[in-house]
Amino acid sequence: MAKAPAKKPAAASKAPVASSKTPAARKTAAPAASNGHSAPSVQPVLNQQFHAPAPLQKYGTVSQRLPIGLDEKTRQQSVTNLNQLLADTITLRDLYKKHHWQVVGPTFYQLHLLYDKHYEEQSALVDTIAERIQILGGVAVAMAHDVAELTSIPRPPRDREEAPIQVGRLLEAHQIILKNAHKFAKEADDSGDDGTNDLAVSDVMRLNELQVWFVSEHVVDTPLARAE
């Protein structure tokens, strides 16, 4: 009797080769740019501050990058004056926030809200002054330790103080800024820097004068409920 032909062993199953068109291949393949070269790395280049080259511009200098029709001497004077106003405005802004947090007493609610409103307004003014400095080709003072060295406003204690003392400190700071603003506005006008003159008058003076009014009225000693 004839034997049945022996069966061939089954071929081992082969893993399918991923086509470059399959999703799996697209995931593992190195990305390539349209020109055939490898795409740039997305890894951040860290710690470059430890090997920094020379700064782009030194503080206290001005550059003529922007053609705004003012000579270097005029720009330098305005930048110096504006950095003083900037340091004082940053200090006053932070003084308002300190008092906003620490105020106590029967006028807490009114002063708590007023201090924060004035803080926000001074914050906007800080940005306006700093941007004017940059437009003039200067470098705006920015960090707290540099501001503390430059400001002409006396440093308050860390302690919590009574509301009338807080108001007194704020009014002193406003007066310092307003005196400087008047002086700097005249110097800018004399040198032909109309933009800086306008900022000192329209932004710095008007805001600070208005805030002086709102704060001062809180220390007028008048009867609360019965006329005398």
C-alpha cells in the first residue's frame, strides 16, 4: 500500500515588516525635514546664563537704535530722570500693596479696597515709564535690589502700622514723586523731549495728584456722626 506523502513542517510565522506608511513606522522613524536632513532637536538648551557673553547693552547707556529725532545727550538725560521716576513709582506701588495687606481698624474695608486700586494704577504707570525708557534707547531699572538702591522714597519698617501712619507714608512718597516729576518735565521741555514731558505731566503728575486727594481725605479729623 502506498504511503501518504509526509507533510512539510509549517513555516515559522514571520513578524510583519512595518511599512514606512504604517502608523507604527511613522512613530519610530526619525523625523526628517522636507529636504531630507534630520529635523532640529526640540531639547531646550539649558544653563546658558552661566556662560553668557557680554550683555547686549549696559545699564546707564543709551543707544540710537530707534530714529525718534532726539540726540544722545537728550536721550541720556531723559533716561536718567525716568529711571529715577521708575524706581520711585515701583516703590510707591509696593508700598500700597504692603498697606493693602496690613491695614486694620474701622476704615479697613475702604482703605483695603482703595490701596489695591491705587496699586493697580501705579502698576500701569510703571509699565508706561519703563517703555518710554526703552523707546529712548535706555535700559529700564527692574529688579527689587536695584530699585531699593535707586529710590528716593524712605524704606518703611516691616511692621504693621496704624492706618494714619500708612497714609502719612503714602503722602510723603507721592510728594517726592511729584516734586521730581515737575523738575523732570521742565528739563524734558527745555531739551525738546516732548514725549517725556508729556509722560511726566499727563501720566505721572495727574495720577499722583488724584491719588493724593483720595488718600488725604482719610486723615481729615472731622466728626463721624455728630457735628461739633
